[in-house]
Amino acid sequence: MDLTAQENYKFSSVLDLHKTDDATVLINSHQSVVEYHTPNMETRELCHDYLAGDPWTDEEREVARQKKKPLTEFNPLKTSERTFIGSMIQQRYDIKPAPREPTDQNKADIYSAMYHWTADLCEIRYKDPNLVRGAWAGGNAWQESFVEITPGKKPRILVNNENNFAIYPDPNRRDLINNSDCEFIDRVSWMSRSQLADAIPDSEDEILGGLPDPTDTTYDRAKVYADRTHEHENYRNGKYKVIERFYKVRKKNWFGLSPQGEREDIGADVNQETRENYKTDYPDNRIYMEREEYLYLAIVCPSLGGVFLFNGEYHCQPRDTTTGKIMFPLVELVDEELDGQVSGHVFPQISGIKLVNSLLTNKLFAAKNAAGQSHVGSSEHFDEQTRKDIEENHNDGSRTFWKKPGAPDGPGMTLIEQGKAAPDNDYLLEFASNYVVEVSSTPPSMKGFVEGSASGVLNDQRIQQAAIQTQGFNNNYASFLTRRAKLWKYYWKEYWKAEDVIRVLEKKDDKDPDWVKVNEIVTDEFGNVQRKNSFDDADAYDITFEDSWKSPTMRDKIIKQLAQMGQAAANDPDLNTLITAYSLHLSDAPQEFKNQVKGLSEQKQKAAEEAAKSGPPAEPLRVSMSVDTESLHDQNTILFLEKNRVITPEIAQMMIQAGPLPAEADPSASVEVQAMTQENQALKLASANKGQELSLKAAELNLKAQENAQTLELKARELAIKEGELAIKAQAEQTAALTAAKAPVAPPAPAVDPSIIVAQIRAETEIEKAHIAAEAGIHTTRMGIDSSEDSKKMQASEKVVTAKTKEGNAAVDEVKKTQADLAARVDKQGKEFREDIQKLSKAVSAKRKVTVERDADGKITGASAEVEGSE
């Protein structure tokens, strides 16, 4: 039975805090929660002490002082801490605002840009590493994300890391990070009178009147990295303790459902009478109830007594769009947990560090005594002044100490024999040191040290193993980022209503814009005002985070896999090209270099596609010749070979001058190779020339086809003009037949001169011909250049090509100018023709009044007509 839904209900439980005005209920409840969390806070403080380099308690320091033992403070936590924090800073995550509808992908990019912009404004780069450090040391850490709302200014999201010793969640909670089963979270802070009055202006009179203005200027020292003074004090250093409780209130939302399935809200926590009245008004509707969470905030200052400074609904109701549950503005990061109990990386290392420091302290103490520093002296040998001198300077080897007159025989000073450290202590020291390294999940190789004689492969394996051990924390960190991003997404939807410009910080490509407008006011094609890139549909997006390839561990893993794929696909050029491109994408090379490589790859791909379209190259005809060696250097044979271009004239001249060759020297093979090479080059040149000729012929045929099509189009347009003229003439004759007298009609405007259209088409044809002639001239000139000509002839030919190209371009420009003049004339005549046709049509279609004149016999003697509405 729900008592809170009844009228005249009185407060009965701390869970109904919103129904009471007595703040002592909250103060007493908070004190009970603090006592529950005290053991956890003591463990956290111990971990922070070790991380700060203080492994000894006050009692242990007093015992060591009494025994005159110098304490060592061996602190391996600092290197582990720095390594872990560095690895987390390198660990990158990609935000994934996944739309539930494929058409909303563009909005997903807007949400991604908005997230990176918000993170930059909130200085996440600085605050998140400190948050990770707190969770790594104590097991969990807290961060608040809230909206600062000032009238007349833009809303602003702020992020603050909290004092982890001053956050007290519901003791009954078990769902960490999400805190779905957490009923409340208490936060303790220190605020001055003015700060408290500024934060809660509605209670300014109670605050300034109830809290005295501090006059003392002394400051009590506290342990900054483990501040727990709020557990037993209400005032410190000019500031007062303030308790805030964020708590959930569940309300019954009653609603009616019509037979057609339409919902109508009745109200929250309405009484029985209201529900019966609704049933009377809507007898066909059925009444249902659902519970919904609401976020409330209560603030109290114990120094003011049992008065609430504020107790009501929070200024917004952030909800998880997936579950519909309330999200606290305090977001939790967890290192490790066991059934709801958090634990960090430091606590498992404490025992090993304690053992190492204890053993090192004993070794140092034994070494000090083994140096002969303890003695047994006789007062009968030395006077009092000499005894004091000996106590202070007996280790000084340059001093002489004189015995007093009449002293007995003997030195008067004897060393005390000291014991030595047991060998087992060395084993324990090594064991404790190794244990600390292993449990820290940061091996020396991960810290940049080579582990003895371990190979590089073994070091890499240990680094990978350490990365595996931190995957649990990485998942928790990704969950924390997701929770915070969902909170930000709610703030964007609730408070970002005005048009704003945000910077794009994490650009996927350097061509992406630097700025994006949100809530941009635009007008659609029907004149309706709409907002572009608004956050009204923020609930339609699921936000997650995934490991980014920018993380060194992930990137190295991917690159190694790509290298293995490249070795397996060594004979597949297409796959190797893709692997090379993706490896370049993963590299830290400048974006400019990546763009250049990408452009070169695109050029090669385009060239390959064009080569594939032109088909495989023709296989050249190869001729094998056999020449008799004995008659090879016969002058007639040499001239025959030279004439058929089997050998060059220079080689022929050398062969004639050399005379007959020995029988064992058979150059037939080299002659055959040279002949085949020359034939191959000649065939390639002929093939290229043939291809150019075919291209020119194809262009000419295409031009002729265009001319035919344009001629047909011209004829069709002439026929259409004639048909229009005939239609106008027929309409005029019909009008004349209906009326006795013809109305004055303006003569039809002359149609567009067909010769102009023909001239335009011919001009376009001349342009195409000029282009083809220019290309043909260039091709013919280049074909005339023989490969054996010297460089001067080559340069002259290039000049001819350039001149003909300029002439062709000049001809093209002249034709274009003529075409532009013709187009202007056609446009002018067409405009005049359309105006005349409109006048003619208006005159023909106008209403007329016809008057017929008759004589006394009824015969028609005359008739007249006038246009209605005219003078």
C-alpha cells in the first residue's frame, strides 16, 4: 500500500525527504552514511599515504625514533602511477553517436563535433587524467557535470573533479557507474557566507543572519590529498560545512487510455477522488498508473541548525534515453569492483612495499652498527670533557684522545660486536620487490627499462600482457565516458535552443569545415521557418565509445596484422595497395604527405582504368633472321641489311671497315636481337599513329552525325514556325467570318530568321572542326619528327607545333565570338517575336460588339464592330 499517495500523509522515512521541513533528518541520516563509509575512507587514505611517499604511521615512526632506526621510504608506486596514467592518456576513444534511423547520419556528425567542442571547453585533457589517478589509487573517483545558467548569456557546461573523501553514495547500491539502484548521493563541501548566499539567493537573509562573519585569520593545516576534516568539524578556516543530497523521488503518474489507444494524462500522485471524477467523465477509458523517477536536491548547513536552504526538484531531470532512469550529475569512474565493493591498484601493493621498506630499514640499521660505531668506555680512563669529545668525534681518524693522569692500563674503549643480516632477508627483499612489480600491472619493459637479459620479443609480450590486464579499467573508463556523454546530450537538448557556432576539433579530413552551425534558422521551399541541426531529436541517438586506432596498443596490433596479411598476399597487387594505404592512414605522418600519396594513387588508378578501357596492347610482330657468318661482312649483304633497316648505317660502316670476322665470332644473335628491337619500336610507332588516325576519323564521323542531327532539328523548327503562322492565319480568317467588319489586327511579327539558326549551327560545327584540325596538325607535325634527327630539328618542330596550336586557338576564339553575336541576335529577335505574338493573341481573343445597320425593308446596309472596354 502506497501511503504517500494518500491525503494528509505525514513524513515517516528519510526516503520521503521532500515531504518534510525538518533538516535534522538529513543531518542525522548523513552522519549514519558517513559512519558506514568510514572503513572505506580509511583504506583510501592509507593508499593515498603510500602514493604520497609516506608508508609509515605515527606509531611506527615513534618506535623507530626510540630505537634510533633510520626509516627508509622506498616508493615504487610513483613509476607505476606515471606509467599507468601515461598509458591511459595515450588510450584514445572514438565517440559513436549512432542514429536509430539511417537518414539521421548527418546529425550524428553534428553530435560528434558538439562532444569534442564541449570536452575542449571543459578542459577534459587536464581533468580526466587526475580523475583516473584518483580511481587508480582509491578504487573510484567522482566528477560533476552541470550547466551554468545565467539570464542573458549562453548556457555553459562545467566539469569539476570532486573530493573523493567527501562523496557518500547510498550504502545499498550495487550498480556502480550507472548507479541505477542508487537512491541518493551525499556531497560535503566548504563554503563561506558570501559563497553560500550567492549560490542560494532565495535564502540569503537566513544565511547572513544565522552564520557569524569569521574574524580569525589563522589556518588549520589539513592533509590536502586526503581531506577528511568534514567528518568531525562544521567550521574550518573561515568556511562552513555544507551538505548536499541528490536523491530520487518516485511519483505515480496516472493516465487514461481510450478504446482507440489514445493516452490522456490525469496527473502525478492524484488522489482517489480525482481518479473517480475522471472515470465519471470518461466512462469508456481505462485508468493506468506508472512510476517515474524525479531528481531532487536538498541543501543544509549544520551551523544553521535544522533549516533547509533548499529542498525541491533539481532544475532539470536528466534521464537515460535507453532505460528512462534518472542520471545523477555526479558521474563515477571505477577502477575495479567486486560485487559493488570498489578497489584500486595501490592497495594490493601495500604489503609488498611495507615489507621492502621494513627489510631495507633493518639492513640500514645493521650496516650502521657493523661500521663499529658502538663502543663500551671506561670513565676511569677519560675525564668528562674528553668523554664528550669521544662521543661526538670517535669516528674521526685524525684525532687523538689523551687519557687522564693516573688512568689504569688498557685502551679504555672497546667495540661492541654487531650481528649481520640473515641471508633469508635478501630472498624476502627480492620476493617482495618482484611481487610489487607483478601486482602493479606495469612491468619494467612498459616503463622503458629492459628486464635484465630478456629479449625484445619477451619485453613486447610483457607489454601486451600488461595491456590485457588493464582492459577492465579501460572498459570502465569507456562506460564513464558514455555516461558523461549521455548527460551532456541531455543538456544540449534542454538548454541549447539558440543559434550557435561550434568549432570542429576532431576533423576526419583536412577538407572538412572548421565550423558548424547548430539550431540554424532556415526557410524551406514553402516559406516555413525551420531549425537546421537542432538537438530536439537527441533521444533518437545512442552514444557509445570504442577503442580508437590512434591508441598506440591498438595501432601496433593492427599494423602487425596488416604486415602478416601483406606477407600472405605477396602476389596480390590490389590487396597490397589497400594494405599500404591503410598502414599510411594509421601512421603519424603529416596529413599533407598522406594527401599527396592519396593523389598519386588516384592518378595511377585512373591511368589503369583508361588503359583497361582501350583494351590490351597489340602484340608486335617479331621476325627472326638467320645470316650466314661467312658472308656477313660481304659489302652487298651489309648494304642489304642497312637498306631494310636491320642494322643502322653507323653499324654498317663499322662492319665494312672491320672486314671479315673469325669463324668463332658469330654476331648473328646480336644482329637478330637488334633487328627485333628496331622492328618492335617501329611497330609501336605505327600502332600509335594508327590509333591517332582512328581517333580523328571517329571524331569526324561524330561531327557529321551532329551536323545531320542539327539540320533535322532546324527543319523541325522551321515546320513548327510555319504551322504557327498557319494557325494564326486560320484563327484570323475565322474571326473575320464571324464579324461583318474586321477588327484591326497588328501584322504578325516576322519569325526568327532560319538563316541565323543555320549560321549558329555552322558556327558550332566550325568550332569542332577547328579543334579537330588543330589536333590533326599537331599530330601530323609530331609524326614528321624522326627519332634520328638532332635536337635542333626537334626544337624547330616543337616551335611549329606551338605556332599551329596558337593559330588553332585563335580560330576557335574567332568562331566563338561570331557564335556569341549570332546568339545575341537570335535572342533579340525571339524576344520581339514573343511580344508580337502576345499582342496578336490578345487582339484576337478580345470580346467585340457588332452593330448591324438595316433599312426600312430590313436589308443590311452596313455594319460596325468595336472591342469592349476600348474608347
